[in-house]
Amino acid sequence: MVDQVARQTPARLALTVFASVIAVFTALLLTPQATSSGRSAPFADALFTATSAVCVTGLVTVDTGTYWSGFGQTVILVGIKVGGLGVMTLASLLGVAVSRHMGLTQRMLTARETRTTKLGEVGTLLRTVILASTAVELAAALVLVPRFLYLGYDTVTSFWWGIFYAISAFNNAGFVPNAEGMVPFTGDALIEVPIMAGVFIGSLGFPVILNVARTWSAPRRWALHTKLTVITSSLLLVVGALVIGASEWNRTETYGDLSWSSKLLNTVFASVNTRSGGFSTVPVSEMNETTWLVSDALMFVGGGSASTAGGLKVTTLAVLFLAIRAEARGDRDLEAFGRRLQHDIVRVAIAVSFMSATIVLVATLVLLEITGLSLDVVLFETISAFATCGLSTGITGDLPSSAKYILSVLMFVGRTGPMTLAGALALRDRRRVVRLPEERPIVG
């Protein structure tokens, strides 16, 4: 039954599943046992936290480590795990559904490149996703737990923090189990590197992880989607690190007092997490407006398709650049790595980009009217919510309930909207017998 629904209406399945899961976790966080005070949390905070966890965002209205009890933190962690598995599975199902509508030649080529023809069944796909994600999370935890023990934390705390950070990192959630977050571990490579690696791997997407794992020794055999995702993600990482480093290198409020090696580590860490991870080793509120603007752009792009990261997606950005290059060179076809891209992929990329920008614009205008705050902090918060990144300038907890509801909707739309819109547009292909005459308007 689930397989049939997934194949016939994958977009509707994605929306229904995420809404239902958020409702369940909201109810759990509303119980008195979920808070450290023993009193039920306000509905706005419970809904916001549940949405942020299931949509693997990381924005919080209350401190995770002190406000929620052990039971509440466990609920949040399970919500992160379920949300991460859900988005990778449902997004992969959308890809399978789209591939079924390709022509025979294109479908055979895709199957040969990705070797994912056996992933059509929901059960098989889910098991593969669980195994892949758990393996990465376990590897990160095996480094983090001993490090926390070495730093003097007790056994229970070390294991809990190690597991929590590992799951939160791979799922690009940005939740932290301690009140200070990553700030006490600034410059600690044995903590920052595993978290950074988990975030980056999780942001690549399940199809890429699977493809690289199977053909890691032969990059030339990688699928086109894998090549575009890995190369674009790596370029964004380098560019982001260079710009953030140049902006914050000598500022005493952020990286100025750190050693040269710690500065380098933290700029790379910031660049990786700005794309969707949501972890920060220095308060974002202390960064300057240049870093905020660069972070806005990186958050808006996000990570790879069928990944735990949010945003516009790096493949969308890559397709737009390929279209610009083809237009500048006068080429009729979009080509990359010896492959020709279908022309309708540009239509999908433009539609997703325009809709995403419109949603951010409208939400920003509404929040400006509600909060009365300045544009820079409101825009940062809005993009962070839509791109399910989780970085914040510190205004989230002080927002009125109406603003929290808007950000909750924005996280849900940002998590499910781009992938369902892209899938729906790719599946929608009207064949018309009669076509109207062509005429070219003046553009530019």
C-alpha cells in the first residue's frame, strides 16, 4: 500500500508524513515530563521545537540543554532522526518517480550510472538509508565520546553528548544538548572535525553517498548528479571559508584572539555549517554584517538534493550556472562532464529558485511588520528557517508567538516545498497536439 502511494503521489505523501510526524512530536513535547520544570511547555514553543527537530533545522525558542528534561531531549533527538530519514527517503522516492517518466534511453542511462534500480521499493530504500546514516553517525560518535571523556565530563554526559552531536550533525539539525553549545570547544579539532564531517556528508544527499561509496575509487564513473553536487558543494565551502575568514580573521569579538590554526579550522567549520548545519563556535550575533550577508547566500543555496540539508540545493545552482554558460557561449544544449542535460531541468530550476525567493521575501516583510526589528536580523532568521539551517542572531527566543508560528510554517515549507515542487514540475508534462506560433519577446 505504501509503495503504491509513494509511486503514484510522492509529493502528497511527503507533505502528509511530515505534518503528521510534527503533530505527534508536538504532543510529546507538550507533556509535563518533557520539561525540566515539570510544567507543560507553551504550545508555540512545543510546536516550534517539534517542527525545528523534524525539519532538521536547529532554531530554538528555549535552550535545549536546560529547558527540556532528559525525556524532552530524547524526543527531540528521535524527531531529528525521524526527520532526517524521512526527507532522504521521500526525496529519493521523488527521484525514482521522476525517473519512471523518463524516456527509455535516458532511464537506462540513469540506471547504469547510479545503479539504483533496486531502490524502487520503500522498504528497501528505507533500510539502505538507515544503514548509511547510522554508519556515519556511529563513526562520529566513536570520536566524540572519548574526547568528551578526556575533557573531564562524566561517562553518562559524554555518551549522551557524543550520540546527540553525531546524530544532529549528520542530519544537519544544529541542535546542541548543552547550554553553551559549541562555544566551549572552539579550536578543538577532535570535536569540530567529526561534527563538520558529519554535516558535510549529510548535506551531500543519500544518492551521492551511495554512489560514491560504490565507486569511490573511480570518480570518473560517478553519476552526473554526484559530480555536480560534490564539485559545487566543495566550491561553496572554499569560497565561504575565504570570505568568512577575511571578514572575521582579526576581529576580537570572533576569531581575532585565536591561534592561526584555530582561525583556519573555525572558518572552514563556519563555512560548512552555514550551508545547513547550524552549529557555530562563536555567537552569530557577534559577527559583522558582511559575514551575515555571505551566510544569507550560503544558507539560501543549502546542500544537495535528497539530503538532510535544506535550501535551494546545490544542483539547482549548478544548473542555473550551466544555463548561463550555455547562453553566453551560444550553445543550444546544456552540457557537463560528457552529458547533455534535458532542457526542462532549467524550467524546474528557475521555478524552484523564484518560488523560494518569493517565499523568503513575503515572510521577511510579514516578520518586519510583526517584530519591528531591523532588516538584517529578520532576513537572516527568515532564510535560516526556510533553508532549515538553524543559525540565529539571537532573536528567536524573544519573538512573539505569531512570529514563532510564521517561522514554524516557514521551516515546514522550506523542508518539504522545494523537493515536492521540483518533483511535481518534473512529473508534469502535458503533451499538446496543437502548438501555438512562436514569437520572441525582447529580454534584457
